Amino acid sequence: MMFKHALDETNSAYISLFTSNDAAALFQLIDRNRKHLGAWLRIPGMTVTEEDSKGFIERTRLRYAREEGYWLGIWFRGELRDYEFLNGRFLHRVMYGLRAEEWKRSIVQQR
């Protein structure tokens, strides 16, 4: 893992850059919440297979290498809960869940 940062003292919540090993977890997050996400985002329609998630991760790593911002996975108790794009302008909006049951709830407050 290239970057991982703990969000709590127990390391149960952390953020990390995506790797190709995260493709299955990312696809499952999107697939489980497809209807909920589809109301606001285009990503469900663009992500129909795990390979689509792998391609997304590869593109995000290229953006990171070009210093154009980066996508971080937000993990809680070993499960991918969200992902966010950061480029310096949006740091204030990190940690809002994509999962329908966690919409707009901060993962950091779930300790």
C-alpha cells in the first residue's frame, strides 16, 4: 500500500490510496448501493463489472502520478465505506458515506 493513514487510535478507520487489489471491494460498494448512488452520480452506470472498477483505479493512480489530485478509499473495520477525490479544494468534505444507510454520516464519529 502506497499511502495509509489511521483516522482513530485503534486503526479501525483509515484512508488509503487505491491499489488494484481494491477493485473487488470498490465494485461491491458501488453495486450494493447502485440505486442510491444513481440518483446523484454517473458512476453506477459506468461500473457494471469488477474490471470497470479496476480501470477506474488505474486511471486514479495515473492522476496521482501527474499530481492532479487523488482518490482515497475510506475504510472502517476492514470494509471499504466510501471514496473521495482530493485535490486540496475539497478536504472539508471527506468522510461522508456512500452507503445508503450511512448517507451523510461521518465515519469518524462511528467509533
